[in-house]
Amino acid sequence: MTVPQPDVQREDEHMHRYARQVVFPPVGEDGQRRLLGSTVLIAGCGALGSGIAELLARAGVGTLRLVDRDYLELHNLQRQSLYDERLLAEALPKAVAAARRIREINSSIVAEAHPTDLTGDNVLELFDGVDVVLDGTDNWETRYLLNDAAVRTGTPWVYGGVIGATGMSMSIVPGRTPCLRCIFPDPPPPGGDTCETAGVLGPAVWMVASVQAMSALRILLGDPPAARLTTVDAWNAGTEGLDLGDPVPGCPACDLRTGEFLNGARGTGVRLCGRNSVQIAARPGTRLDLGAVAIRLGSIGAVRHNEHLLKLHVDGHGLTLFADGRAIVSGTEDESVARSLYARYIGH
Amino acid sequence: MPLEVRIPPMLRDCASGQTRFSITAGTLEEALRRLFETYPLLQVHLYDETQRLRQHVLIFFNGESVARLDHLDIPVRTGDQLTILQAVSGG
């Protein structure tokens, strides 16, 4: 975090713009200066990422580094609040559209657009100079990668997830609180519910994004929240905080520091597989009930299956899923498109 | 004593469409046993083939992770809560 250079006129403008939060004692003028001098990485600019980015931009966080691998689509507009029909018509990458919209909301801060897939090859570079990382992703592989990178660099990060009308969030401060793998040692197996198969409601997104943004502000202000898992039930207007205790001895990420997701030893193996198709491998030992997956995907697109494989046609692509979790995505040679489709419909 | 059980909405089909319901038991251990006797499909979603809690599942008893409890022979009192959570992926 860097403290901005003194500029009396600019300082007056800032304190006027942010007057309603500067007057809140835990923020104050010193706190506002800290926010203005801070950099946050928003990993994923979908539903949660949109809400988080807007809240932090309006709060005057000085630099937002916006990373996303996807392009805007019509069905995003129901809950991804940064975007509108004008941006959709330009067929922009989400990171670019988000940065443009953030600059319209607050032209006095910096919005960096990074339309790229977060991988072990670029994550440490994207973490450079970052004070806190916000999780706006929709898949476990990227979250475990963020967790490894956070442990490696000592950067706090804030997990968030949402599905249907419920969600959850937890702040992770390496060395002080449990990390993601202390709480969830391994990702859920593929084949579970995703927002594409189970749906997701905008108010639930905003509740989780608000919890995440508030956690980030507290971390930036030097008062990080306790190690708690906050659960959100938007349908019944309820939240609950569950004590997470201390970091877990023997945790492969934060105690043993294996960096498995960072160095590629764990995670989805993705590779080009012949002309116009990409293969995605699942972790060893995965076994899927393809019949159950077929039922879940029945409302999404055309599905056929037998005991060995399942074929889904959706969004102009073919997805062939095998019982060991491996999939071949046809209709693209872009690995990030294949990852995105797998995360959306199969889950990871 | 009745224990209030809360499960994720995504698992409501495993519990006759409910996300909140009561289980009557004398101890936490008995409550868990009765829960899975009553709703066996719930156990399939929460535990693997070796009867180990799946690694993306959390169970809290009165806000305390059951995994951190020394034993499950804890008397159930009126108002006690059992909260079952799964890691949430969407974003």
C-alpha cells in the first residue's frame, strides 16, 4: 500500500467525495487515505466480481486490478451488475467492460483490465503489489490457485461463493487464520450443482459480494475480521457466522506449503486435443454417476449418455464427459473457453 | 431433546424437501445416527465410501465444527442446532 502524494485540492475533493464513510470512525481521514493508496485484485468479474468491484470503487480503493477470462453474454445481465445492454452490444471481454464501467463510476481511481485466464504462470505477477485479493471466480481450481499464491506471497484474500439464494464467504489472512485448504482440504468432485444448473439470484449475489467487500475494507484498514465462515441465506434474509478456529497443522497449503495448485502438481490438466477441441483431465480417482449428471444437465441442452460417457451440446460447443471426470470440449481451441465451459456445466 | 437441523437447499431433496427440521436425540452422536437413518441419501452426499466426511462438507454443532470436537457424546439441549454446509462454488 502506498500513501498518495499530498495535494491539498485533490485531498479536499477526496474527503468531500467520501465524506459519508470518512465520518464513520473506523474509517476516518487516515483510513480513507489508506484505501486510496491500496491495490486490490478482483479475480473474476462475473456476478460477485461485479458487486465487489462497484463497492470498492465507490469506497475509493485506489487501484482495482480486474481479471476475467470470459466475454459478456446476455444471460449475465440478470445479476452481473456492472454490465448493461450497451456493453453487451460491443461484445467486450468482461475485464475490459468492467474496467470501463468502473472508470465511469469513479474516474479518480485506476481500473486495470486483464482479460486473461488466471493460471500458475501468471498469478504471481498479477499478485504483485496487491494488498488484498477478492474471489469472484466460479470454480475451485482457480480458488485453490489463489490460495496457494496468497500463502506464497502472504497476501490476504477473501473467498466467496453463491448458488441459488445462498452463499458463503471467509477471509483468509495467511499465517493468522485458516486457509481455504484448512477448511476444505480438497475441492468438491466434478458433477455438482453450478449456477448454470441450479440457478442463482441477484440479491444473494449482492449479499455475498457485500460481505466480501466489507471484509476487504477491514483488511485494508488494518482491522481484519475474525476467522469465521459467514453463510448467507438471501431467501430467508439471514446470515450466520461460524467460528473456524486456528490454521490446521499439516495443511498442505499453509503449513506444509506444497504449492500444489501453483506449481501444477494439482488442478485440471488442460491440453489441445486434435483439431478444434480441448481435453480437460480430472483428478485421479474421480468417478461420476453419469446418469445423475445427465438429469441435472437435462434442462441446459441436448444430452445423451451411456455408462461410459455423456454428450452435451450447449452454447455452440460439444462437451463429452467421461465417467472418470475427463472431458473433451469441441468447437474451440481456446483452453480458457474449455475451462470456462467445464466449470459452468460440470463444476470443478 | 429436539435438535434443529439445517441443511443446504441443494440437498433438500435428500430430506423430503426440507432444509430445516428437528431430530430428537439424547446426544449429538445419537442425533447424527438418527439423521442418517431417517435420511440415508443425505449420508451419501456428506460421507464417502469409507464413511469419512467429504472434504467439501462442514458440520457445525452450535456454531462449533464437529471435526474439532473431542467426542460426540454431548448431551442435546433444547435450542441446540446442527448446521450442515457444503462448499459453494458459484460466483
